Amino acid sequence: MTRASTGGTGFGVTGTFSTGFCGSGFGGGGGGGGGGGLGPGGRGRNANQNGRRGPFNGQYASFGNRRRQQNPIQGSIALTVRNSALNAAPYSLNGQAAQKPYSANNNLTGTIGGPLKIPKLVNWQRAQFSVSFGAAINRNGRSMVGSVPTAAERGGDFSQSLTPIPITIFDPQAGAPFPNNIVPVNRFNPAAAQLVTYFPNPTYSSIVQNYRFVITDPSNSHNIGVRFNAPLSNKDRLNFNFQNQHSNSDSHQLFGFLDTGLTAGLSFSAGWSHSFRPRINNNATFSISRSRSQNTPFFAYGQNIAAELGITGTSQDPVNYGPPNLSFTNFSGLSDGTPNLARNQTATFSDTFTYVIRRKHNLQFGFTYNRLQQDSQNYQNARGSFAFSGLVTSQLDGSGQPVKATGFDFADFLLGFPQSSSLRFGSSNNYFRSWSTSWYVQDDFRVNARLSLNIGLRYEYFAPYTELQGHLANLDVSPGFTAVAVVTAGQNGPYSGSLPSSLVRSSPHNFSPRFGIAWRPIPKRNMLIRAGYSIFYSGSSYAQIASQLAAQPPFATSASISTSIEAPLTLQNGFATSPTTLTNTYSIDPNFRIAYAQTWNFTIQHTLPHGLVIDTEYIGTKGTHLGIVENPNRSLSSIAQQQFQIANATSFSYQTYGADSSFNAAQVRVTRRLSRSVSANMLYTFSKSIDDASSFSGTGGTVVQFLNARYLERGLSTFDQRHNLNAGFQLSSPVGVRGLLRNGGWKTHLLRGWNMNGSFNATTGNPLTARISGNLSNTAGLAAGGALRAEATGLPIQVAGEPYFNPLAFTTPVAGQFGNAGRDTIPGLFRTTLNSSMNRTFRFGETRRSLTFTINASNVLNHVTITSIGTTVNSTTYALPTAASATRAITLSSRFNF
């Protein structure tokens, strides 16, 4: 009778344990018992007392087995090749013919291993080693599409600009429209006149997405690994694992700027297992890993372009030389990469003790300790960023709000008037330190052959990151958000009181009870019921928090400024602030709590005739203490004055917690086990997820729009997928010993050994949110905090004749007010994909040697689906496709085993 099992309800500590290689014992003759390992067995009653081996030299075991002795060394070598000559051309988002980019991917991997035997030096048969290596030479083809200003727009002529609705450009000096919507060249800002030369010319005319850039980016990598596993005695075993890898890559930005990246990493682990008794064991592992990554942007160490253009306040470190980042409502932005140097190290010790009591209770006790080091030099925004929206060239109504259908972002740029600016950089390395620990106890209790229980308790502690030199700074916020003060590591907050060196208080009560059950209610029926419950905590947000706190004054330069009509920002003075104004752009609640999720499931499994298995399952997850990002220092007046609630501070993000989520799913899985050369599986999931912040492992998503009515932020999760169908199959050649054509011959050799696999996926896409941007998005001074939501018109979102959604379902809100459209109300786009592979294995006699050829095809039918669309109401890409799935790609691979 099959014993019921709880399946995947157990849990353990982090670590890598090697199972080792166990020798096969040979028993003695007659009634002798089996020997352990490679030792001899006991002598039976009829054993030859003279030490003779008997007839045929004692080789009864080899009777009928003519195989030659196998080589103890075994391994494999594999080559995988992909080339654009075999692939379909990328899908053209703008409908224009496009050149297919060249790509080539070549990967070589291999492994060799066996007993540790060096002639005349070492002959340790029970010790096993393996060496693996890999090398990749890749050329990655890319075809990128964007929008750039036309020759007329670069010259100041906006009379023919392609916009959702006709626009009028107003002169900010005269308060009247520019004649013929043309900005005179003599009004161009000198810095803008130079920066415009970094924009490429359009590839196409009279369309919105009028620019295409086709390029091939190279990347290379290599790695090597060594594993060693050796028994010290019948009770003790050691294992070691060493891995090392290096890679380099080039990456072009949309406008052709080439960035370079280098990464390197190594890891080492050592494990020891000890058997106290046959059912009492202990496994301990120590591991350490180090990594180094460096990114160098295109403009680094070149011309100090910002200084030459008269733009003040930016970093003067040569690695940060170059133009500022420019973003627009209607055009692609000007930017290259961000310089970064990161050196991380993680050391882990883990131990697991297992005790089996009377074959009923499988008790496990585990402990883990992690020590984390993250050393980084990160220039997040050292050149500064300017956002242009068309605000300054808009007409203002009586309340100082922009009028719809006026203003244009590139006109603001030529005049040198950004809507907002931001800046952040530091000049020293940051040395972040943290640690975490966990312990658990678990009992896998076999009550009887039909019932198993899995009961456990886990505790986890994540220490918030500190900085070795104390370079952390926070904005301590008063109740009601009426005042702020800068507080650094080691100081007490005027409003928060005593604070730890991390500036964030830890969460010490992370207990995780876990329970699982597997029950076969009717002994003679093939029905199995499983259920489980568990809690999981996520401490990953602490690293992101520390990175934000380290990039704050007084240890770094930062600013986030929105323009005003009375004192407009310009390209030259866009980062200038008052000496009495706090420029810190990030604040966190000192009582921040990490997120946790409760998850539960219930499954009924039926085993049917003909190898069919049906599983019906319900899964539920409840997320709690999810991260939230707010912008509490909002404007109390119109754009003309831009007066903030906290007068001596700029706009800043406030990190807190308190959001929650709910996920429910029903699943049906049908599996046909391999029979008569055919196996198949199908999984259908119907699910729904809602939340007010889709951020379990991070610090938060978009900025909260309604501070005092957070329930208005609740909607579908950004990862919600209502329907998801996955199906797979495997077909093996029916030719062989137990199939067709059993008599041999050339037909048998030709048709046997073939395998074909396929997978099919059909799913509804992730929902999208209708937003506004540009000159209409600065309600409450939130332009620097991200795009706000649009206004719902009440019309249906999905109508016949519209391929994606009804663009008339949303519009711009009333000037100075938030839009009432909900989060993620635009249904995701349905998409399908079919992948397939075929392989054939050729064996060389009765040895381990074999050669396998495989061909893989992703998106084998070359069916392309749109994966993203523009949802910004006042953008030129509104309701247009912005991303598509990959086209068909063919991969060839071969593997030789020996």
C-alpha cells in the first residue's frame, strides 16, 4: 500500500548538502550476509573452505552479462548554438519594415568526475570528485523603437506635431500663443541648443514611433566549478564545492550610447555529515560567496558636458561627466547608464539535526546564521535629471492651473524650462552590514499508512542594515507631517526619540508556524487529500532602505524640485536650492515592519485508470505589512506659487508600511503518466489578486495618490492574471524492444530513440493603469513623484473595434484635481505561446558513451502578441503598442556523454 505523504510542506535551513557516492557491497557465497561498502560479506555454510573460487573462477554473477568493465571516470561535454539566420525577424511595433538584427549565442559546457585516483600517488576509490566548466560567447541582437523630435520640432516649429489632440504653444513672457506655434530660434536656451544635437534624426516620417535603432551587443562569460565528496569513516563524510565565474557585456541605449559592464563572483562551501546512529544524523555546512560588479556609462571620463553648458550643481567626478538625463511626455528620453561599483559578500553557517523515532516521527532541528556585507559606490543620479512636460508653454486659468490642449514638452525644452529636476550623488564608498538568523523544529509524523502530519515552527530575524562609518541620514517627521528634521546614525530623533544605528527599528517577532496533512480517507480508493498552512517573512527591503538613507545630506548631495511660474527652473539653475531648505528626498518610518505572507492550500488528488492523475487545488495567500510610498510634502497652492506644506523642505518620498493583499486561486491539474511512449500534463489556474500596494519583497510601488483615503488605492494587483493555462507533452519513438519494428534493420535504427517535447501557454495579461503625465500631472506638486491616475469618463473600457481598450474611457482630470480612475482597471492583453523540442540519442555499444542532438524552437508558430500598450492619456503613444513578445528562435545543441 502506498504511504500518504505531505509533499512539499516541510522546510529547512539554507545550505547545500551533497548526497555523496555510496559504494555497492557484495555479499559472500551461500548464506553469507552482505558486506558494507566494498568489504567482503560473511562466509556461508557451503563456502569453499580451501579459498577456491569454484567453477568458472566464481564468476556466477557475470553469467549472461558480456559487458566490458566500465571506466570509473565519467563526464559530458555539450555545445549549444543559436543564430539569427535561423530565427524570425523581430515584430515591428510601428508597422514599418525593419532590418533583422544579427545575433549569435554559443555556449560550451562540460563536466568530468569519478573516484579520486592518481596513479602511484592516491587511490581513494570512495572519494568522488567532479570538475565542471562553461564558456559563452554571445552576440545579442536588439531592435529598439522610440519617438524623437522631427527636424521641424528641433527647429522650433510645432505646427505639425503629432499629438492626441491639437495643441497651442504659449509664450511664457507674453502670455499669448507663439505665432503659428513656432518658437523663434533666438529664444532657444543655449544649453538646450547644444543638447538637441544628442538626439538622433527620425528613421521614419509622419508617425509617432518614428525612430528605430538596430544593434548587436556582445557579451562573454566563463565559469569553473570543483566538487569533492569523501567519506572519512562509516559515520562521517565531508564535501566541498568551489565555483568561480567572470563575465563582461556591452549594452547600447536607445540613442546609441554604449555602456560596459563587468562581473565576477566566487563561492565556496564545506559540509560535514555525521551519523550518530542509523536514525540519528547531523549535517553542517559553511559557505561564503563574493561578487563584484562594475558598470561604466558611455559619457564617463569624457567631456564635462554639463559644466560646459553652464549647468551647475552636478557632480564633478570624472566618472559622472556627461549631459543630464532628460525625460519627456511625448518623446524618448536622453540618458545612458549609471556608474556603479558593488562588492558583496555573504557568509552562512547552517546545521540540521535529524532524529527518526520508531519510523513514525522524523524530527528535524535546524539553525542558520548569515552575515551580509554590501560595499558600493553608486552614483544614482549624479548628473541630474530634468523632466519636461509643456507646463511653461501652457496657458494658465484663473486658479493658476494649466489649460488642456496647451503647452508642449519639447517647446519647454528648447526654452530651457523643465517642470521638475532631481539630483543625488555622494563621493565616498558605502559599507553596509547586516545579519540574519533562523531556527526551526519540524516533525514529519507518519500516523499510519493512510495519514501523515507535518508540524513545525520557524523563527527568523533580519537585522536592518547599518553603515560602518555611520553614513545614514533620515528625515524625522513630526505627527501630522507639519515639520521634519534631519537625523543621522547615532542621534536621537526630535520626534521619534531614541533610534538604533540603522535608524530603523527591527522586527523581532517573526514566528512562522507551519502545518501539513496528507490523508487517504478510503483505503481501497486512489484518492488523496492534502492541506497546508504556513507563514513567510521577507527581509529584502532592508537593503533598499539602507541604500536610500546613505544617499542623503549631509553625506551626499540630493534635491527634488518642482518649478513655479514665479520662479521657474532653468537648465542652468535647475538644482539650485535655498540654504535654509532641506534637500533630503527620502524618509522612512522608524517603526517600519517587514512584510509577511500567510499561505494555505487544499488539494484532492484522484488516480484514474490508464495512468491519469487529476489534482484539484485551492490556494490562498494573505499579504500583510506591505510597503507603501507616500509624498506627504504636497503643495498647498497653485503651480504659480508652489508652496509646500512643510515650507523648509523640498518634495520627498516617505516610506511606511500597512498595505495588504489577498490572492485566491483554483487549480486543476491533469497528468498522464508515460505509457506507450506518450505522457502529457495540463494545468489551468483561475485566480484573482487585489491589494493596495503590489510590493511583497520590496519597499513599495507607485506613490500613493490619496493620503487620507487609502482604500481608493485598492485594486487589482499588478501581477494579477485571471486565467492561465499550461500544457505539455512528451512523445517517444514507439520503435524498439517493446514497440514496433522489433526485428532490427535499418528502419529500426533510423526511427528508434527519438523524443519530442512541447509546451503551450495561454494567459490573460497583467492589468494596466490609465495615467496622466506632463503639464497636467503636477496636482499637489507631485510631478516629481511619478505620473498620477487619469479621469474615468464612465464609458466601457472594452468595446468592439478597439484592439486593446477603449481610449475614450479615460481623459484628463479637472485642472488641480486628482483623477478618479482606479488602479489596474485596464484588462491585460491575452497572449499565447508554443515551444517545442526534439532530440535523438545515439549510443555506442554497451558503454556509457552516447551522443545526443537536440533542436529547440521557442514560439514555434511565430505567433506574436502585444505585451504592453501606452496608457498615458496625454502622451502620443496613448493606446498604441509599446512592447511585443519575442518571435520564433531556434536553438541547436549536442551533448556527448562518456
